Amino acid sequence: MKKISLLALFFIVVFISTEAEDTPLEWAEYQFKLPIPIDYDVDTNTALSLSVSDLIDLGTYELFDDNRWTRSGGILLNLICKTSITFTSHEYGHFRVDKQTRTGPVGFINLDDEEDTIEGTNPIETGTYVIIKKFILGHDYGAALFERKEQKQIFIDNETLVRVLVDAGGLNQEQYNVESLADRLLNKHAHPLNSVLFFMESASTLVYPHNDEVGDIEQYFRDLKKLNISCREDLSTKYAQIGKLFLSGSSISYGLNISQYWWSGDKEIEYVGFRYENIFITWPDFFIYLTSKGPTLKVSSRIQINENFDFLFGLETNSFFSKEGKEFTEAMIGIHTEFSRFEIDLRLYSNLQAGNTVEAYGRVEIYEGISLSGVGRYYNDYTFIRERMSQEIFFNASHDYEFKIFLEYRIAL
């Protein structure tokens, strides 16, 4: 309790010295990313989810930007439309692990008519049918594990561990979408309506049913106990969720930005932090993930040397929520820079009790608004980031690597 009180005092003192950093309006943009190939991995899921979100935002700005009354209606309609994104993205988070451990297609089933199913060969096809049938026609669809699926040997050998990953996959996908939107804000390419999806998915764990015996959260903690891992359940899924929702730098920034847009129509973006001479340190962001080691708290921030170059650093640990089980801590350092037609993001993750991951993202604009980008990762043993992101089940090999290409189209607001 003393530690928590001192931590609260620290945040109060530091928050008083917080100031906002403006981002030039011409940097704000819509981003549409087409993954190559299209599959159910996390990178594909996030790229598609945020692209659809930006398409909804574009329409909202065009149709509802006249005054506060129309902006109020536009923001509300924007939120309603994006429930299709949060639902589909969440279920795709489960599908990612399911595809790695079972054979056959993934999809959705009509809970009122089990003969009515949606089985897609890729996320775009599946998501399109779900949006039409569930959110336009009003049918009650849920994610389905079709009986004819066969379990791969890796599932049979590690059933409890796989079930933990499946349980956690949906909420983790939403949390990674939030982290991606936070990065977009700090990369200076966000716009005010990004805040709608940001807050919807930031609150996803908090508003998820906590007493549902077949719900993700209950099953996650039940399966963790089978691995002899005991956690502070309410702290990780309720109280700390409230804290991160109100204390994260990106939450504060997006809250200020959407309020400013609603009041005046101003689309300029600013983010909070602390200035020391020519250096700007961003207010820390907080994220909570569900892992096979228990829930983790991730804290990250940036030191901005100038408008084109950032140092990144962060720390993630399960010790804050752990009651019984081995504690793990993972450090991250990196850089982000943009110049001319190029963008580069390099990050090193080092789990102090296990392994390392190197992540590299690069983008080059090949024509006005059109870019080719790619993200690659090299995994050495276990890391939190590997468990969440790997296109292959994370304990399948001590060393692994992966690469994903995107075709991007960016439009200035």
C-alpha cells in the first residue's frame, strides 16, 4: 500500500509539470494498409482494423463537421459503427492461436440458427460478411470452433498452455490496437476521431463480463491456475484498467483532442509530456496484457530529440499482478525516425529471465501517398512480445523469424 501511495504522489507531482506538444495539422493523415499476405496474424488484424476505422472517420468528417450538434451526432454514429471493428478484431485475436493449433477454417456461427455459419478464407472476406449479417441485418453471430477441426500435435502436447493463449488472444488483440494508435499519435500522424476506437478498445477488458463462467477472463484465470500461476485478478482486470485509462499519456492526449475537435472543429493534435530545453519527454503510456505468465503491466515513453527523431524505452513485467509463479521483466529500447520519403522504427526487447526479440519496421513512399512498408522480427527464446505477435506458436522453436509486407495509402486530412 505504501508503494502505491508513493507512486500516486509521484504522478500527481509530475502531472502538474505536464505540458502539451502540438503536431502540425499537415502531418495528420488517414492510413490504409493492405497486408501481404492476408492472414489472421496480429499485424494483419491491426492493419485491417485501423484501416476500416479510418474509412469510417473519413466519412464522419465529411458528413458531420458543420457545428457542435452535427459533430456530436457524428461522433456517436462513429462509435456505433466501430462496434463492428472491436467485435471482429477481438474474435480474430482468438483465431490467430486457433489457426496455429488446429486445422480447418475459422469463422462465426449464428447463435439462433446453428446451420447458418460464416467461414472465410481470409479476414477481409470473413469480416465483410460479419459486418453485413451481424451489424446491418441484426443476426446474432458469435465466434465458432467448428467440430470438424482437428487438433494439431502441438495442441495435444500443450493443451492448457494453448487454452491460456486462446483465452487471452481477443483482449490482447484489442490492447495491441490501442498501443498502435498510441504509437500513431506519438509519430504525429493521428487525428481526433482516432480517439473513438482508442477509448473503445482501451476499456475492452474493463467492460468485459467478469462473472461469465464461459467468458474469456474467467477461463483465462481458471486455466492459469492449472499452470500453478496465481494473480491479483481484480487488480489486473478492473482497478488497474481504470488507472491506465485515465493516467496513460495517450488517453489524456486523445481525450483533449476529441474534446477540442467537438468544441471548435479543430483537428490539430497535441500530446502531453515534459519539456527540458530542446528535449521533449512524453508522458508514459500504460498497457495491460494477458500472458501465459500472468497479466503484465507495460509502461513506455519517448524522448523526442527533434520533430523527426525519437528514442523509445519501456518496461513490461508480471510482478505487479503476480501472487504465485515465476516473475518476468522485459525491457525495450528503440528509435523512431522519419525523413524525406522514409520511416524507420527499430526496437530491441530483452526479457531479463528468458530471451530477446529484435523488431524492425521500415516504410518508403514510392509515389505520392503510396508507400511500401514491412515489419520483421527475430525471436530468440521467450519474450512477452513473441508470445503476442509470433505467426507461429511461440514455444515451437527457440529461434524464429518472420516478415510481413504492407501496401499503404496515406491521405492528408
